[in-house]
Amino acid sequence: MKRKNIGKGKVAALISLLVIFVVIFLLVGLIVLQNKEKLLNRSFDKYRVLTAKETFENGLINSNFEIPIFGNPKLVGSDEMRNKYILEILKDGSMKLYMNNVKVEDFEKEYEAIYKKALYNLLQKIPPEDYELSNASALFDYLTVEGYEYLNQDGKEILILSGKNANSQYVSMQFRFRKVGNNVKITVENITVDGKVFSPAEMRVFLANIYKIDKQSIKSNLVDMIKQGRLKDFSTKTIEEIFGNLNNPRWSIKSEDENVVEFNATDVVDKNEISLSIGFKLESDGSVSVKYIFVNGSEVDSGEAQDILKYYLVKYGGYDLQSELEMFKEKISNASVPGYSKKFGELLIGSCDNISWSIESTMKGTKLTASGVTKVGKNKVTLSFLISSKGAYLVSSTIDGNNIDPNELLSRLVDDLGKVSTQLEESKYNELISLVQNSIIVKGSQYSSNKSAFERFLRNVSWMFDKNNNKVVLTGTGNYAGQVWQFKFNFEILFGKEVLLEKVYMNDRNVIDEVTDYIIGKIFKVDVLTKNIVELVKNSIYSKKTYYEFLGRNGWSLDTDNDNVVFNNSSLMIRFVVLPNGDVKVTNLSYNGTDYTYMKEEVLKALENGMSVETLLTSNKSFETKQSTNQIIEQPSKQSTESENKEESQEEIKPYQF
């Protein structure tokens, strides 16, 4: 059997084709891999500074990437909590993010968290521009970071770092990130320390101290840095914007070691020209402090220096002096008037109307002026106070535009205050008296006011206000039970509007409630109030029993014309009067029309013991003898005419002598 012989040329051609195919395959695969790797170096949406690969490399730990020939490229990494992240980049450039093999629904939120962490880590590796030769970790030696936030503003990518320094000051710094070529550049956009926003000059000094830049670079620009700096606590304008307004300003370095620049100028104050020298010191935090001030060649103390600085800050620095008006006004108002037990605020308000306050800054301190018109005399007055580091003083005063010694004006105002206080008290008391007069203490009365009711009952009426007891007092004379009494009514006012009758006095004796109710009921013509006095008599004990017990339930009435409680059972009639202190007295006793008042005690005792009046009179031997001398009171017959009835009703009851 013959074997077919293949030529060497054909074998070589086959091998060549195979090699070409492999090379083409490798080239195609390499191109595919390169294209997929380019996908890893793309950025996502607004996060432009770092690519996806750079984000994972700097934002996560143990990051790597996978670029399969078939399938999508992936970035893999883990965070400090060992959560595994996989970022898959599709052919169209879109991305999918998985955390622990679970697809993340809010892709942008999670990606931003990784991106923000990447920027923060880069900040620990890359120092800001102009400080590239320094150690990036110097920032974190200075600042204890409490948090950081990512901000994308008008295309600028900013990381805001916040925390506290060794002095417990709250520091906030804004870092802008840019991509220049393949390098990340960082610049400091803003610095705030305890709420104070630093100027560019202050930022430069602040960062130089953090990153430990050679001080010589600061000294070469020391004057400019001072001029562009801002005073501590006064950050409205720069030093030059404030003090550059003075005449003949000159700036020179006073001490390079202490970073002190001296400013010299002249100014006109109160029509006098002065020379001014101020030593400005550049502090390590970039702010500017004042080391000294000379006025006309003489150094002023620290308190005076503060007053001078404030004067120029108000004049040229936009310092809002009006914001201090209320504070200083309160301070002056609460201060004591020298030599008097009064506060200035109390004195001014009590003695003047139309009070106004003005404030101005002077080289010697803050001047506060109170203006007003006196209530007595209607004079225009002013009181001017100077508030400085040394205290607050009354420095000048005027009356109707003319200067007057402050002590003399104070004396006048104190006198006026006394007069005004008296007038105000009288006015207040009159208002309270009017309130009592015009109100009504009894509902259902036919009278419209207390005044109309009381003044109909009383004579010699007097209304007054008792300052010691804070009550309205009404006094006058009036009749009660056939006798003239001196009445006194005390009124109390509750909540400034409700009037109550507190007490009633008759001849300076306190009146019990039942008698008070009777008198008030009689005055206001409200019968319901008068009934209590009848019950008082009925329940009063004569000797051992109440009148009610031995006289009985029926036959009781009230005679308001004579202020008597009357018992009448057709044969026996007894008239009672109740004294202001509640004592019950019998003023008249008759039986079958005969007056037996002279033997009232015997009759009442007999009745209390159960004996009838008839039995008593029969057994009394002296009765016949005395009967002839007694006046017989005729009882009206049924045939009495109307005129006889009228005459009987007008029969005078003799007053009881108390």
C-alpha cells in the first residue's frame, strides 16, 4: 500500500496561516481589552475629577479590576466594614453597582459616598497648591476631623472639612479638587474659624502655619498681609479699608520677628489735629491684633485703645453702633442716681415725656444721650453719659438748650418726680373711687350705681382712698333704728375691675353680716337681703331658749321704716332691734294694746318658762296699781275709717337708747 506524500511547502503554508490567525486573534483581543480598560478610566456624571478606577483605588481598600475578553469590565473593592463592592461598566458606558452581590438601587448616593471618601483620602496624600513641598498629614496634625461633606457647585468639586483644633476652636475648610493632566490639584477656597470667615491674607498665614512654610515668605509680604488683614472680632472690612482713610497714612515693618507693622497717620478729632501710631501684629491664625497705640506720642492703655479702635471702626469700618443702643440704654437705666435711691430709668420715665435715646462713638468711649420734656414745666432736657473701659459716667446735661450742672438737673428731676408721683397717685385713686361709685354691688337693684344708692341713704357723704389698706372708703351719717349713726363702708377692688363690699362700720364698730345685709338691702331696695335679720332674731337666745322656741313660728315680720323685727300674734306684739355687733334688744312690748315695755323682762321670762302673759298679769299684784297710770293704747276697731288707719300707721315709735 502506498502512502500519500504531502509536500513540505504545503505544511509550511498551513503553519503560516495558523500563526497569522493567532496573531490576529491576539491583536483583536488586545484591542478589546484596551477598549474595556478605557471604560474603567471614565468618570461618572458630575463626578469628573476622578475616574471610576481612581474612585475605587482611593475610596476603597484592596481594590482591583477584572477585564474579561467576554463580558463587562469590573472594579472590585471593600470598605472598612468589609462590605464588598463591584462596579460593572457596560458597553454603553452606564454602570451598575453591587454591594455584597446585591444590586444597589440608589446608585448615585452610594457612588458619591465612595467618591467623597476617595477625595478625603487624597487630601491626606496631596497638600494644597503653594504648599506642595509640605507634608499633607500636617493638616490632620492640626485638625481633629469631625466630618466632611462633598459639594458640587457650578461645576466646582469641593470637599468641606470640619473639626476642632488644639484650642477647641471650630474650624471649617473648603478644598477644591481639579484634574490637571493626569494629576489631581487641590486649592483652599475658604476657611472659617469659630464663625469668622478668613480673608485671603489671613488664609495665607493660617495655611503657612499649618504646613510650616518658611516665615521669610511671610515677612516679604508682611505689610500687604497686614493691610489686607482684619481685626479680631471685627471682620467687616480690611485694616487698609478702615485706617487708610486717615490723613498721611504710612506703613512700615516695626518687628519682623514679631510680625508687627506700624501704621502712622494724622486725624482731626473735635477740631484738634492728632498724630496716631498703631502697631498691628499678624497672628498665627492669620488675624490681626493691635499691639499698641500712641496718640500725640503718648501710649494709651488697653482700655483706651479699644475705645479708639471702636471709634474708627464706627467711622470707617461699618461697625453697627446702633446694635449696642439697647444694651447701653439698659445699663444706664439700671444704674443708681448718685445721692438718690432711684434708678436713672425710673427717674427719666417718671419725670419726663417723649424720651428718646441717641448713641455716638468718641475717642474716649461711647456717648449715650437721653432727651425728653419734663412733665412739670415742660422743659426740654438732655442727659449725656460716657461709657468707656473705665466705667459709665454722667458727663453733661442741658435744659432748654442751655448747659446746666448735672447734679442740679438731677435734683430738679427728683423734685419733679415727687410731684408727678403725687399727681399720678391722686389720679389713680380718683379712678378707683370712680370705679366703685359707678359700679353696682347688688344685682336687681333699682339704682344704676353705688353712688346713687348710697348718697340717697347717707348725709355728709365723703369718698376717699385708703392708701395704707388699698381700699376705697365711703363715710357719712345715716339713720338706723331711730338713731343717727356714723357709717363707714370699705370697698375692695379685685383684678382691677370687680368691686366688693368688704366691711361696714357703725360708730367705728364692726357690723355683723346679717345687719350688713339688712342695711345694704334697705339702701339698694332689695328685699331678699333684709330677711336674714329676722332669722337672726328668731334664733337668738333670750335666757335659755330662742325667741323662736317660746314665741312660735308665725307672726314674725320686718318693719324697715323703723328697722325693727316685729313679732305679733294679734294679742302680743314685740319689737326687736339688732345692734351692729349682733346683740338683740326689745324696744317695745304690748299686750292687747297696752304697753308693757316697762315689764318686758318679766313677760319674756314668763313666756320662756311656759307661762302665758295673761296668767302673769293676773298674778302680779302690782298690776292694778300701775294699770291706772299706764297709757292705754287703743286698738283700731273694724269700723275705723281710712283716716284713723292712716293716723295709726304714722304713730311714732320711740327710738331705743343704745
